[in-house]
Amino acid sequence: MLGIFGPRPEKASRLALVVLLSTLFILPILNRSTDLSITLFITTGTLFGMIAGLTYARSRIFRLFLTCLSPGVVVFPLVFLFFSPVSQLIFSGNEEIPTAEIARSRAPVFVIVFDEFSTVSLLNRDLQIDENLYPNFARRAADSYWF
Amino acid sequence: MHSRQKLQPLLRAGTLSQSLHLMILFNLALAQPLYDVTSKQAEFYVAHETPAAWLVFGALLLSIGLPGLLSLVPPC
């Protein structure tokens, strides 16, 4: 496609792709392993991509290395499909997957969470809410579920 | 012209290896991270009720289809 502009645009287009893909390859690794600011993060990624592009253009060994990695084109999807949790979805056949049912009732439901509130301090010796000490809690517990 | 014809298979081999380079780079940069993330959270596919055939088709498209298209960019 770009060949109509002569050999240079062709070479440039391939190298640009190598630079772009190498940059995209290194960015997640940089993200996980360093704590760079966004500017430095993008600059370092782009620099790595440019070095990779330059090495690709100059070094036969680097190109050979990429050729040796090329079985990954087939291996990566195979590992994803057959040796990851996704394989259970592929080989599960037509089994019904249980899903939550949509409730038809329109009754209002309230959930009250007392975060870091000690339940034990509310209870009497019968493990019920002590209605003498906490009458309001006891009344609320009488017409609701609590745990 | 004659020497050009002799070199033709080598040129084709070079084209193939360069296409493979782009394909493996695409897989390393985009496909593999996607596989890594989504395979750890397979419930994503369950929630979207993704058919098994779509998973296979998607993997083939991501690993071979798209990088194959990308490698159609003419060689150096």
C-alpha cells in the first residue's frame, strides 16, 4: 500500500509499527515495576520503543530472536483457550450456569451496616439483643433479620 | 532480471519472517496482556453469556487475524 511512495515509506511504516508495539509492550511492565510520573513513564516507554525499533533495523540477532519467539502467535491463544480458567467455559457444554433471579416483589428493603460495631456488646446471656439495655435495637431486631 | 528471479524466494522468506515479527510483537504487546487479564476474571465472560465459539473466534482474531492484517504493511 505504502509501496507506491517508494521503499523508504515501506521501511518507515514497518519500523514505526515495531516502535509502537515495543512501546505498548513495555508500558504495562513499567507500570507494574516502577513508580514513575506520567511524563517520565511515557518518555521511558517511547524511548524503549525507539531503541527496540533501532535494534530491529540494525541487529540480525534481534530479528532472529523475534523469529524464535514467533510460535507464541499460536501458543498464546492456545494457552488462553485450553489451559486457563476460560477453558471451563469452552468445554462445559450446554450446562446451565446458575444466575441470580430477578426479584418480582417491590417491597422496599433496607440494609443497615454498623461498621466495626461489636455485636457481642449488645447481647445478653441467651445471645439475644438485651432489650433492657438496648430497647431500640431489640425492637428493630424483632421485625428484621440481623446478624 | 535473472538475478532478481533467483532472489525472489529469499525475498518472500524475508517478507514472511518480517510479518511474523510484527505478529509476535502484536501478540506480546496487546493479545497476551488481554488474555492474562481476562483469563483471571473468567466471570466476565459468564456475565456476558459469551458463547464458546465467540471465545475461540475472538482469540483467533486477536492473535492471528489482526496482526496478520497489520503485517500486510509492505516490508522493509
